[in-house]
Amino acid sequence: MAPPDEGRCLLSIFDDIKGKAEELIHGHEDVVKDGIEKVGDFIDDKTGDKFKDQIDGAQSAASNFVDGVAGEAKPEDPA
């Protein structure tokens, strides 16, 4: 069994990676989403659509992540 601190360390690493990804995405949302689509299409082509459902799910999750980052970057409208 792994020590309890090891789990926290892994979460910290993933948080760092997520933060860096968010920084890279800001201002480039369309380019990133286009890349996600192209990579998914490439994988589908190379695998003969064998994993199409899984790839489509991953594309959707990645695009939703980009949309979430883009939503956080937009200033809120004053009410």
C-alpha cells in the first residue's frame, strides 16, 4: 500500500499539469480544439474506426475542458 503522502503528491502534480495546460490554452482555444479534432480523426483513420466511440468520448471531454478554460477566462458581465 502506498504511503498517504504519495497520493497528495500525485494530485499536486496533476494540478500543476492542469494549470500549465490552462495557461497554454488561453487565447488559443480554436487552435487547440482544431488539433483535438485532427488527432481524433487521425487515430480513427489509423485504427479503422475500431475505437471510434472511445476516441469521440475523449475528443468531447478534451473540447469541454477547453470550453471550460475559455469560460473562466471571459470577464463576467456586470448585472
